[in-house]
Amino acid sequence: MKTKNKISVSFLIVVFGILFTACSDQFFDVNENPNNPSVSSPKMTLPAAQEFFASLNGTTMTYMGNMFVYNWAKPSNWSANADYYRYNITNTFNATIFETSYIDIVKNLNFVENYEDPTGEVDYSAYKVITAVLKGFQYQLLVDIYGDVPYTQAGLRDEFPTPVYDDAETIYKDVIAKLTEAAIQADNISDAAENPGSADIFFGGDMEKWAQFANTIKLRMLVRLSNTGQYAYINEEIAKINANGHGFITEDVSSNPGYSNDLEARQSPFYGYFLKTDGEEEDRKDFTVASDYTIDYLTNTNDPRLAYLYESAVNDHNENEIEDDFKGVYQAVDLPGSGFTSNDLSKVGPGLLKAPDQDQVIMSLAEALFIQAEAVQNPDINLAGNAQALYEEAITSHFEYLGVEDASVAATAYFSQNIDNVGWVASTNKIEAIITQKWIALNGISSIESWIDLTRTGYPEGLPIPVDAQNSGLTRPVRLLYPQSELSRNANNVPGQQASDVFNNAPFWK
């Protein structure tokens, strides 16, 4: 685990002040000029943009992912999350994903990217590398979730109050080109350029790490494109990664501007999503419980991560009060009242909810290693490496992240089992094994990627559909609908959609 340079408390208060102010902005406020240098500066705007980025990806998006890949359910004593179990995906369902991406992330990153020092004395080129990487990450997700989205005119509402929607595949390839350039430019930052330092709440201004992150996001996108058969293009881009020499991330990518339990600061986003500053549960922690399918899968494969991904069930202990029993439930709006309350079921576990000051993971090392393992295993992708070694290293990295006791030894014992999709040699379909283990490793971290992987590959195979959605004859969603705010304000540009698109109109790379 890396050690981060923490921003001072006073600076953190200022940053969260920016966040509060920005959150109060209207999504389509065209009276504000985001490119006015008197409003802020890159040093103040970058950490605010990064924190919005970390919070959205670490809370709303990963929560949705966990629901769609059947990691979590709800107990019988709550009526929450009914839209998830009915697959009632409307123009208001999780609209904050689209809206926050543009008003709080892209707009702020555009400000940093386009900022020119009025004195002409400060070189902000390091900041511009960072913004290119973060925008690439977020646009990959927007395309994967929505399809065509605003891109060339996005985040510039003063100039383009009704931005056009760009073609999804065109966006993907332009993002890949910009990530390629960012990794190169990271090598060419002048010694005289301003280093973001602690204003960069991801890497503290370490440009080598930003280059590695750019390469890793790019590889994720290239692997996703493998379904399209564009292997000549994919391998040309792999060669560019090899040429820049930075490789891929070697540690978790995460944010931490100084998270704490101090009321003047702020808890780590995922932690604060479930627990209050006094340690009491937020309602969300009480109405978010384990699914029966995931509990059974982890139990049947002798996976010690079970006790870290989930808490033991309070009322499911044995007579000696040993907290080693876990219980989940199927996803449904209505459940039997007896034995399925929040006191009877396992909740989000201690390996995920560690402390108020925990780093907010953006991309785990485990995910990056699984991406590399899949690329190496695919005979049509020219990425050198040992797929088995990468696969096993990824599992070990996840054991370490969760804090499993004697993590390396425990991981080795786990993946040495003669069980399909656990042991490498025992697995008949290596890609299925990689994606299945990736699903486990992204539980509660970046589960939005598990949903996208499921759409792309069909793995993990056999994930159930919620009872209510089944009864309505629905399949699992493959995208979201554009938010009502866009339909109201930008109707002439929003692509036409029907509710059926959610289930049938997969992303272009499918």
C-alpha cells in the first residue's frame, strides 16, 4: 500500500468548500464562465475535480455495479433499491452519473486543461497531462454506460449550451490517442514547470505514475475493443505502450486529500457512504446486504476473502457465539419477513470498510493485473507476459488489499486448488477464470467494471437475475438511458432512445 502526502487540514477545508459550492451550481448554468482565470487556479481546481471524480466512481457507480452483478441485495425490513430489482431503468435512474461527470468533473478538468497563466510565467503542462488521463478514464465509462455522449463540445456550456453528441467509437479512439500522448508528455515536463505536489490527491505530482496510469486505462480500452476484431489497430496501440517504456501501474490508484473522521474535513467517500462520523450505520449500510449467490460462490470455492468482503450475520452465529457464519439473500423487492432482516444477513465487510481515512480506490492493482492477464492470454493481442503469473499476482494483490491474514500464503493456497475458475491449471476457459476472479476482486471497489465485463464477455457465467425482473421477462441491462435533464435542455442533440435500448442496445464494442 502506498503512502500518500496528505494535504493540510486548512487546504482540505478550502477544497471541500469548492466542492460544496460547485455542487450548488445548476447543471446547465450558462452564465458562469469556467475559463475565467479569476475564478480559481489549477492548484485549487484540480483537487476539487479529482475529489468529485473519486466520490462519484467510489460511491454511486460502484454501488450500481455491485447491484447489477449480484454482489448485494436488500433485507426484508427495508423497501430500498426497488428500481434495481425491477430493472426499472428510466431517464431519472442514477442520473447523477451523467450529470456529475459533466458539471463537476469534465468542466473542472477543462478549466485546468485550458488555463493560461495571465502572467505568462507559470508552466502548467504537468496539470494538463493529469487532466488528459482523468478525462480519458471518465469518458471510457460514459461511453460504456451510455454510448454516444457529448465530447468535443462537452464541459463548455458557456460556448456550447447544447453540446452535440459524438460517436461512441470515435470518442474511444480519440481518448486512446490522448492517453498515448499524455504518457509521452509525462516524460517531457520541463524542470521549470509547476509540480502539482499535494494538489494532486492521487499521485502527489509523480508524472511516472501518471504515465503508467494512462497506459493502464488505454490497455483496458484496447482489451474491450477486442470483441470488435480490430486487432491490427489494437496491436499498433500496444506497440506504442511498449515504446514509451512506462509500463502499467504497480500499486492501487487512489485518492486521499486527507480523509478523516473530523467533521471539518470528510470521510473517505466509500466509507462515508455506509458509516457516520460517530461510527453508527448510515441507512445504506443497514439496507445493503450480501446476495445468496455470492456468499455461496465464495463458500463453495473455500475463499477466505468471504470474511473480509462481508460481515458475519448477526443472528446466524452458532451456539458458541463465534462470528463465522455468513448469510445472503436473493435480489427481490419483497422477501419473507422471518430470517431475512438486516439483523439476519451479512453486510458490507471489514476489508472494504476499513477506516474513515482509508484511500478511495480508483483502479486497483488487482484490476490492472487481470487486464494484463486477459490481454496476454488472448492470442490475437501482442502483449508479452505470463498470463498465469499475472492472474495469480492479481489474486494475491486483492488478498493483500482486503487485509487477509498471511495474505500471500492464503492466496497461494486458494489459487492452488483444483477448482475451475480458481486454479489456473484447473480452469478450462482461462478468460472465464480471469473475468470471474476479477469479479470477486472488484466487489465493493470498482464493480461498475464488472458489469461492463459481464456485458462484454458473459462472465461470470450464471449470475442470477432479480426475481421481479425475471417475472417481467427482463434481461440484465447493458446500458443506461440519458438523463431527463438532457432531454429537457438538449433535446435536439440527444440521440433517440427507447426503454428497450437498456436491455438490447449493447455498447459498440459488444
